[in-house]
Amino acid sequence: MVAVQTRIAVPVKPTEPLPLHHSWPLLGPGHQFELGHLFDGDVEGAIDPVRDAFLLRRHRIGRWACDLADERLTWSPEIHDLFGFPRGAIVARWEAAACYTEPSRAAMERLRRYAIRHRRGFTLDAEILTALGERRWMRLVAAPLCEDGRVVALTGLKWDVSADYA
């Protein structure tokens, strides 16, 4: 008698390329999370510029912010390098968003809207095409900055994770 093995194919549920479960809750005053303390209002007091600058430069992690009133971007030199723009160049938000590949741009915009509406941070690995024409993957970490309970800016970190996708 010969034993017959039967294999049952278990369908794998396809997932959206970049689902919303990348979002994480905003913590209240005095709580800590990976970007530091979050305060309603002046966040600058929570930052140790010497320590943070050393650690970020050492790991080539850039800081960024987007003022929601006028969509003005503030980038550290590492972000300029990551996107292939000259250091110190003023980059409009639409120019930066145009560097994202379409699936990554759509996911980033969706998570950004969700973050602003629900006061939540998010993490996303996004593919970009730099101003110099190079394809890269970057990790984007974003956290809302609030004044009087209203999101007025997004801020966070970005760094190159292309090696993880090679």
C-alpha cells in the first residue's frame, strides 16, 4: 500500500502594497516615542540639538518638517542628499512629491492625509527617483505637530534603506 500525500493550497490574501497599518497613535504630553517627547506647542524644548545632530549625522538620517499653512519644507542636508537636490536648495513640496514613484507617492499622500486628520504618526518605506535620476528606497517617519489640538505641521526623519531592497 502506497501512502498518497495531498497538498492543500492555502490562498494567500493579497495585501495592499502599503497598507494603513503603518500609522501609529500620537502620544500625549510627557509620553515618549522614538522621535522624542511630543508637546502641544513648542516642541523645540524637547530636542537636544548636540546629541541629535551627532546621532543623525553618524547614521546619515535627515530631519524634515512641512508647515501645513503654506506647505513649506524644511530639510537637513541629509534630506537634500537623499533626494539628489543641492544642499540648501529651496524645494517645493510638489517637487519632492514628484520624486516618489506612483505607488509610493499615493501611499505617502494617503498616510499624510490620515495623519493630519487623526493626529497620528506614520512610518513608510517609499521608492523615489532622485533629482539625479537614481532609484532609491527611503524610510519615512512622520509625526504631527499640534497647536491647540490642531495639526499645524508634520515633522520627522528620512534615511536611505536601498540596501534593504537590493
